[in-house]
Amino acid sequence: MSLSPQRRQEVIDALRRGTVPRSSLDAFAVGLGHLEPALEEELRKVSSGGSQFKAVRGEYGCGKTFFARWLADRARKLGFATAEVQVSETETPLHRLETVYRRLMERLSTADTAQGAWRNIVDGWFYTLEEDVLAEGTIDPNDEAKLLDRTNALLEQRLAKVGNSAPMFSAALRGYREALSSGDQATAEGILAWLAGQPNVAAAAKRAAGVKGDIDHFGALSFLQGVLTVLRDSGHAGLLLVLDEVETIQRVRSDVRDKSLNAIRQLIDEIDSGRFPGLYVLITGTPAFYDGPQGISRLEPLAQRLHVDFQTNDRYDNARAVQIRLPAFDFDRLCDVGCRVRDIFADQSTSSDRVRRYCDDAYVRNLAESVAGKLGGKVGVAPRIFLKKLVGDVLDRVDVHADFDPRRDYALTIADVELKAVERQAMGAADVDQIELDL
């Protein structure tokens, strides 16, 4: 896969920080080829007016976040808008759909807007409406008043179905359009923020649009319908919504957990009913969330909807199923990813030949062995820290220092502070002499 210099730099910068890049993941994705045909088929079905719910399971380190961003990257190339929402007890509780909706709108991305794409989408939609009105040939393009009236009428027609359940959505869009046409930028911004679910919007902006209050739990689903309508009418294929780390709801109070599980069940049923044409929802979680007593098994209807038999060899998994599993990283995949990242780095380096010579496949393999060894031999939790060390500790130094030889001048060290909890546990005491006792 050919990457632009900017894309290569974005990938390398993210790996240097120990995070998953947000785009261009095809360049170093391994082990996902068996899923591609089914996922492409599902995305195309959604772009044709269908909808889809998908659950992904995998242990820590197997690449759930990577997979979600890889799929989002592919979706944007097909014309989708995407949003990744991290489920969190404090920041984004799953049972409060109005908060999920707000985070979705904050993280809305398109192929040409990395984040916060809502305004560009709405402005593009109004432009499309104006073009449709002018194509009718009954209004003078210079008659702004008539053009505005006819565009508003067309807006109401397009949002008629949504208007039955969320009349304030179309009212707010009309208010935004009128504020823009009168040059009232502050009011227009306030209305757009209210449409995106933001709290504390100025009362004057809401009065101008003829709306009041804030979006609640039930209103969020109706507004999501409106967003999908705007996306479809402005030329987008649909919306891919990723709800990442859903397993965090296992750690909340039992009543909150039950409400969160019911929110997932409600979302699945709404998608199955056809309420959200153009929506693809992907959730990620650990096996404990799908199989354990504090996960979906607490809500029998949800467990029934998501159950898939994983007793067979993963070689024969059904990628079309509602729930799919990601295999844990094995050593060969870890080395393959490392070599691909090395090549991406070398392509943007002024010392490309030296990078490839000193960090050849054999060295990448040795470094992978060392990192996995430091983590108790648990390859499944090694990818993040391995790539961070490869880029930040080795490749950068080879690139910057002409006399740096990693085989001679570098010794792997992993500090406790740079590890996540699961990685820290894997790096725990290897023998009894390493255990400190408080006496």
C-alpha cells in the first residue's frame, strides 16, 4: 500500500506514542484478510439503505481498537462518516444515550475531515438542497428570499419522517439556515452545537430556532435518525459508529450495568426494525464481557441476540455472524507487523538504507522476542509496547545517529510507568526472589 509522506508520518507518530493510528492501517494490518469479504459486503448493504450491528470479541492486545479503526478507515474510503466512542463510566456511560450521541457528534469524521465534521456535513447538505431547488428551474438564483423559502420547504420534505418523532431537529436546522442567511454567526454556531447534543447552549440561540431544553435519552435516537438523513442526502454512504471497550460496564454499579446492557439490546432491536437506514454499529469487548456473569448474560434477551458458538476451530469462524472473534497475536504476526512498520519508517527516512540494514528482519525478530520475554512470554499483550520500542527506541536512533548500531548500542528496558495494567501484570514477578514483602 502506497502512503503519502503525511500519512506515513501520522502512522509513525502514533506508534511512537504507543497509540493506534487513526488512518492508513491497511499498510501494516495482518491477520484480517479472512474478515474482509464479509465486512465489505455488510458496508455495501448499509450504503444501500440497510443497517448492521456487529460485536467483536478479543483478549487485551489482540487488536480490537486496531480492528475498529481499520474498519473505520475502510468505511471512510467507501464514503461513510465514522465516529469512535470510548465507553467510560464517568465520561460516556452507555446507559445515557444522550451522552453517547454527544460524543458521536464530537468525533464525527469523514474522508476529508479528521474530526468535528458535523458543520461541514450540514453546510454540504444545504448546498445540495440549493442545487436541487435550482435544478427545478422555477426560482431565480439571485432571489435569495425565495431560494431560502423553497430550500426550507425541501428540508421539511426530506425530514418529514424524522419530524414525526423529532420535530425539533428540522426546526433547529431551519433556524441554523436562517441565522446563516442573516449573518448571525453566533446564533448559527449555538444552534449547531445544540443539534450536536452540547449542553449549556445560549437560550437566545435556542429561541431563534424555536427549540428548548436539551436532548434527552429518547430524543438522542430520534436525532440520530436525522443525522443519518442529512448524511445520506449530502452524498455520504452512511455512518459507522464504534462503541469501544464496552466491557467497562462490568465495573459499574449493578443497576447502571443493567441499564447499559438494556441500551445495547434496545439499539440492536431498533437497528433490526429498520429505524436507522445507513447505520453500522460496531461494539468491542473482551470474552469475559460476552461470556462472564457480569456481562451480557445478565440480560437474557441480549445474550440470545449476540450468542455465537465459538467451540469450533477459529479457522472455520463465520465472519457474517453477529459476533466475531479476533485471534490473539502470535509471534509470526508480531514480527510481520514489526517488519511492515520498519518499511513504513524507512520510506519516510533520509537514512532509508541504514534503517533497513541495521533493523533487518532478523533484528526485528530478536527485538520481538526480547519484548515478549520481558512480558512473561505473553505475545498477546506485546504488540503495543513492541511497536513503541521499535519506533521510538530503535528506528529513530538509527535514523538520527549515523554511528548507532542497535545490536551493539541498545539494550531493551521497559519501565513500569510506560505499561498499561494488563502489560504490567504480564511483566510481574518471574520467581519468588522478585516478590517484595512488607514486614
